[in-house]
Amino acid sequence: MNLYAKLQQRKDNPLRIGLIGAGKFAAMYLAQVPKTPGVRLVGIADLAPDNARANLARVGWPAELIQKTPITDNWEKLVSNPEVDIVIEATGNPPAAVEHALAAFRNKKHVIMVTVEADCFCGPMLAKKAAEAGVVYSLAYGDQPALICDLVDWARAAGFPVFGPSAAAARIESSKAFAKDLMARHGIPTARFATFRDAAAAERYCRGLGAPLVVKADGLAGGKGVIICPTREAAARALALCFDDRAFGESGLTVVVEELLEGEEVSFFALADGAAVLPLAAAQDHKTIFDGDRGPNTGGMGAYSPAPVFDPAMQERVMAEIVRPVIAAMAKEGAPFAGVLFVGLMITREGPKVIEFNCRFGDPECQAILPRLEGDLLTLLEAVAAGQGLPASVAWSPRASVCVVMTSAGYPGVPQTGRPIAGTTEAAALPHVNVFHAGTAMADGALVTAGGRVLGVQALGADVADAVRTAYAAVERIRFEGAHYRRDIGHHALRRLG
């Protein structure tokens, strides 16, 4: 029986949790514990107890609950506490995480591992030790490196239900060459392309294809491996960056060169259980750093959902021409896909074409889409993990959702960090507003910037225009030195809707 099922059965006898690490890796758990029936946090172990208390306050814990929660810098005391049923390991330190998990097993504690790098290197050993101790070992991950490890494979082999694709199926994201070849074999619409491991051959193809074009590093490159080349000279520089400078390491020693598609970009999410597919929803992202879709690409400066360009007829066309065929193709080729499929699309004059696939929830689209979901997301993830089958549809709010990303000065280059942030509490207190933390940290009891994309400020509204107004009203309450954000998130929708 998995931990969620146990939780559902024990509302009168709570699951007792011990948390190791109270920083950003633990934020999802810290925020939910006070709201979750059947859960009691016995204590927290963190090397900086004062910062732990500040983090509890930051994610909305009442002051009286913070005072009641024991916080120690002695993790060994926590894992040996007889009152603790489950240890959540969230330090972000892989060697320490493995040590903590093994100690928990010796003390007959179940473990939820959030420090995913520890699983990548020691997952099979940890699963074996958990089985020997007669306890449950669970994973909580969604980052790129974890997807290409064999975490899902060995966890499923050990009998654990897991939401996420196998390493073989995750190649649809981890190798652009694999994804493009799969689409070519099965007639799934995408840009014209060729794959190369030789710079000279790639340059000859670029001359024949003509500019503008796109050069893509084959493997994972932290969102930086796609280079739009307006000229042949820019394409030559991009190829040199991959092959000569090895800017993307091994990921860039194979490249995909493809035509530049024109149209409107849309991100579409669907759940698959290896055979059946459940459409979720679509969002429209804003990739470039400046208003008017100008400047260098980023990981995303904001998004909105629903996207007017992606109406029900377009969704059905994408399901029929792209999503169902690619899920069927993966199964046919021996790598059935179970998890969330993120389809990056260009809506061209000829119809929808695939730009890329991801096999995880991506931001900022996820922050815009999921607040509109009226059903229980966890139930859907459980159905995929346990192979219980998917419903035909899920309910979505008719309201619009907008997410505006606030970034540090210097982004998408080297961001300025350590700048104090004010106003997040006031912004989050506005009706229908969520403030999602990304590149933030606690320093000396204060919230500071700690990355390029700092915050995602999301709001619901009666329509896109209403959601835009509410989101920007919240953004204006947040202050930090060098803060930057686009002021035109949603402009494609507003133009279409008049």
C-alpha cells in the first residue's frame, strides 16, 4: 500500500512526519502540512533552525504552530524518534541524503526522498535497503536530471507505484534527435530537420536549408541549448558553440538543425498511462525577455490559460494528429509513455507542428494552468502511477489564469542575487492571487533573490483582461533591486479577443 493510501485511512491516527531540511527542497511539504488531514509534523532537523522558522512563516504557517514545532540541528535524534513514522529527506545534499535515508531505514522509518540526485546514484541500493528493513521508500522528483536516470525503472521493478516515464520513454525529452526521428517515422507534423555529429556536414545542410533556422543541442542543456539563427553566419557561430567550444558538453556534440517555424506558440499538457491519453489544458508562454516578443529567449517570462488560438477544435486536432499518435508510437517501439506529456507547439498556417516534447510539468505554463483545474490532480497522478486507467475528461474552471514572472537584473545572463525582496505577503493576500517562489532563499531571516527567475505571480479572473489586471496589481506590490518583468503578458490573447 502506498503512503497516500495510508494517509487516507489514518485521519484519526495521523501519519507522523519528521522533516530533514527546511529550505526550498522542502517548500512543497512545508506549505501543505497544516492543511492536510491525517498528517502531523513531529519535528524538523535543519542546520540553521532560525532560517527554518523563517521558511515556515514564508510558506504561510501560523506563528503559534511554528512555536509548537520542535526544530533541531540534530538529524540523528529526529530519525530515531519513536514518534516519527515517515522521514522526508529534503536537504538538497546528496551524500548527506543517503546517510539520512540509511539511518531512517535502520530505525524502521518510511522515507520520502526529495533530494533527487541521491536517487540517481544510489537509488537501487536505497530501494534494496528499504525492502530489507520492511519499510516504504518513495520518490518526489520532477527535475530534468532525474528523468534520464533509471529511477522509474528500478522503483517499478521493486513494486513501487511511480508517476513518471521510464528512462527509455524520457528520451522524448532528453534527446531531441530521438524525438525528431520518432516523429519522422510515424508521420507526426514537425519542422524539416536533419541530425549531425559533424560540424562541416551541419554547415552544408544550413546552406541548403537557408536562414532563418534553428540549431538545437541534442541532449539536456538547462533550457539553453536551442539557438535561433537569423542568418547563415549566426548558424555557423551556433555550430561552433556546440562542436568547438563544447558549450553544452556531451549534450551538444550531436545537433539537430531545423527550419524556423512561424506562427503562434502554444504549450499543451496531457496525461498518459502508456496507452490511454487524457487531455489537460493549454497555455501560451512568453519566451523573450522584453515586451513585444523582443530580446533573447528565457525559460519563460509569463503565461496565460486558456489560449484563444487553441480552441476546442484545435485541441482535438492536436490530440488526433500529434498526442495520440506519439503515445501509440512509443508503445509500438517498446517504450510506453506514462506520465505528463508537455507538447510545445507552433500553430502555423498549415496547422499545428511540434517544436519539442517535455515529459514533466514545466513553468510558467504549469502555474497558469493548474489553478484552473477543478478536480483532484493527485487522484489523476495516482491513477497513472498505479495503472488504474484515466477518466475521459476533467473539469476546468472557465476563468482565465495569468502568471507574470519577475526576474533578477542580468537575467537571462548572469543574474544578480542576494537582493532583499519585500511585498510577497501583501501580494499573496490579494483575492485569487498566488505567489510562486523560484529563485528565492532566506539569508539572515530575510527573503532574498537567489536566481534568474525569482517569482511567478499568478491570478485568476473572469477573462484574460481581468486576470492580467489582478496579476499586475499583485506584481506592483513586490519590490527588489533590479526587478524586471514583462508588462505585456497576455497580449496575444487580448489582441485576438479585441
